[in-house]
Amino acid sequence: MERSSRYLSSLAAVTAFVAAASPASVDAAECATLPTPVYVTGSTAAKPLLIELSKYLVIQSSPITVVYLGQGSCVGIDAILNGTPIQGTGSSAPSTWDATGAEKKCDVTTPIVADVGISDVFATTCFTLPGGVAGNVSDFLGPVQSMTFAVPIGSPEVSISAEAAYYVYGFGNSSGVTPWTDETAIFKRDVNSGTQRMIAAAIGVPADKWKGTATTGSSDLLQKLTMASPRDQAIGILAADVAQDNRTVLKILAYQHGKQSCGYFPDRDSTSNEKANVRDGHYAIWGPLHLLTRLDNNGYPLKPAAADVIGYLAGSKTAPGQLDLVFLEAQRHVVPQCAMRVKRTQEMGPMVPFAPAGACGCYYEKVANGATQCTPCQRQVDCPTSAPVCSYGYCERS
Amino acid sequence: MLLNSDATQCQSNADCARFGQTSCDMEKHVCRAAVSPRVDSGQADLSAPDAAVSCQGSTGCFQCSPGTDPEFLSACTDSTCIPFDNGRLTNLNSDGTLKPIP
């Protein structure tokens, strides 16, 4: 009885999430008629972060309307590299959000090239680019996203290794890794998904060779995963921001990368939010959000408002009004560059130590977890020699 | 003990292999003798002279300042870790290696 009750609660939670992610279209206007539209397309995993930013941008004295069409990371890259236009009306129309975060649709009846392609993965992960991206395109790095393996809340599984994932997603029914031996309960995304591409690079299964049941996006995978029967055999992949918002219905598995002797969560444990293991390199599957845009002859983004959106997400432009980007990113379970202690320059490439200017790791931990063990400070002299830099109100190592 | 003052001597510990038991000071990009870390702060102290050379903690974790993937992945931490038993893999080659993706 208790189990049934918990299951029904879980069902309600997922239904609410999916409903929020897929609103009905009502009185859709042309997107071009909205205040300063900035067309963004690509990663579906980045949607929650865009919602939070959009809520603030739309109420500024010079409002910006983020017009978003989620199509997968590689489609977002293609939109900028190749100028593939976006279009959509009715149920396939792009989304915008008002100051409360309520989603609305707007129509793009005449195809238009997006201003920003948003991707969880490097352009070279989606396309063969011997010379890198074209000179009239720039790839700005945003907050760090981590990708996870997840199982329904009732599953007894708690961890997975890279080798096990290799067999589960590379062999499906023949994985030989009990209980993940039924492709109808092994949920994947598609070749355009940044989540699948990044995990593919981590476990060594090419993204176009994955076994399992395809899903159309993060919310679809979440729904199928949590409704799977029998639940013990189900497994899926999700960006951490989506997975962590749904901890009542699923479990993120600890991930043990090749050569590691133990599996880690993105966070210090299964209930915290500070992404300690992403920030210090214990959790391997992560990468920066990529914000691609086309440049003018002087090297600036073609649309100034697009440059603003990119600047806020990349942390290079002071946020408007009362917007606390570190707080917002902590809420959305992504990590600002200023909170990282490692960095990468290629997909799942080698990690190197990183000491960001204006470090915010302590503050990030405070707003993500509600507490930090760092020493609070107002000035440099308040800090010990072991953490001598006063930044964001806390003493940082550098 | 500072082994070389060339400011571009190393980018990672691997670059210091030619000097024997040394590691790369990631801020100054020079190779320094690997030493035991301070145990009071939990932070590695690679500047301390003439100390023991092991960076391996009692549990096998890496307790100096990490600079390479294996070091980051195995660095000492207070985070929860849950091992996955690769003995559960039943579809390996007879020599224990992974089969190629079909």
C-alpha cells in the first residue's frame, strides 16, 4: 500500500513535469513581433536554465525575448555552422516565457536563421571539422553541465561503471549486465542529443550505435523511464539538471569511470547539490555549455541582444537587475565557470587544474546546499593563508 | 627542491617524468620533487622540501595536488563513493577485455 501510494505520488510528479515542459499553444503571436527576440535553438537539456534567464530578461527596461526551439545539441550547432533555418507554428512552434516562467508559444512562419545555437557538446563531437569552427562563428563557453545515468526510484541499483554502460548501451538485450538486459527498458536519446553524445564519448559507444528505446527529448525520456515496467530493469540517461529536479521519482547512479575504483555522484552524495565531484574532477561526465553565434566582420556577434544573452550565460557580462547568475545556475544544477577547479578543451578530454578569476566555489556551495564550510569575509584580511582570496563573500584558495 | 627554473617546463605531471619522482607545479609550470602532503589541511604541499615521495594515501587515494586525469579521478575526498562490481559483466572476452561493439 505504501509502495502504491509512493508510486502514485511519483506519477503525479512526472506528469506535472511533462505538462510544464509541453504547454498547449494559445493565441500564438509571430515571434518577430515580440520585444527584441533572440532566437535560440539546440539542447533540450539547457531549457530549464533558459527559462530562468528569460524570466529576468523580459522585464528589463530594454526587454529581450528568448525564443527557444529545443531540437538537440547537434541541431543547434548545425543551425549556426550551416545556417540551417528554424521554423514552426502551432504545436511545433518555439517557446517564450513571461516573468513568472509561464511558457507561451510564438510562430515562426517564415524560416529564420537562429541567433544562438546552444549545445551540451563541442561542435567537433557532432561534425567533422578538421579546421575547427569557421572564422565567422564563435563558440562561447557557458556553465558546466553534467550527464548522468538514472534509474526509477524503486530500482535497487546504485552505481554503474563505464564498462557496464558500454555493454548496456552497446549490446542491449545481450549486455550480460543484469538487470539491464531488456532494450525496451533501456532508454536512450538520439544522435543529435548532447546528452547521448557526451556519454558516448565517456563510455566508448559511438552515439549512432546505441541500443535501446529511443526518446524524443529529456522530458520524454523521463516519462518513459519512470513509467517503465518492470522498473528494476529500467535505465536511462539525463542531464543532471533534469535528473535532479526529479529525485522523487528517479535515482542518479554513481558513475565509475574507466580506471576508477569507485563510483561518484556529480554531487558530494546522493542528496546534496553542490556538484563537488564535477568541480574537482571526481565525476567524469561533464562539459561546458556551448553558445555558438555568427560574427560580423569586426568579430562581434551579429545581433547585440544575442551577445547579451551569451554574455549572461557565459558569466562575462554583468547580469541585469537583481539577477544572481550563480544562484540561478545553482538552482538549475549547472556549474558556473567561476566555481570550477578543473577544465577541459575537448569532449571528455584531459582535465587540467583551473583557478578562475573571481572564484565563486564557496558561494555556489552556499546557495546550492544552503550552507558552506568556507570562511565568510568582507575583505582580503579576513581570510586565512590557506584560502587568501575574498570573493563572493567567502575566502577562496585563489 | 626546485629542479628547473624554466617557466614552461611542464603542463602536467607527465612532463616531469624525465626527472624521476617529481610532479608539475601547475601555477608556475615547473617540476618539483614530489613530497608527502600536509595532513593537517588536507591540501597537498608540494613546496615542502626533502619529504617522502609518496602521494598515495592510506586508502590508495591520491593525496597530492592532482594534475592528470588519473590523479583527479582518484584524489582523496570526503565524497560518498559507491563501487560498481565489474565482476557482474558476463559478456567479456575470455581474456577479460571488452568485446567490440556489434
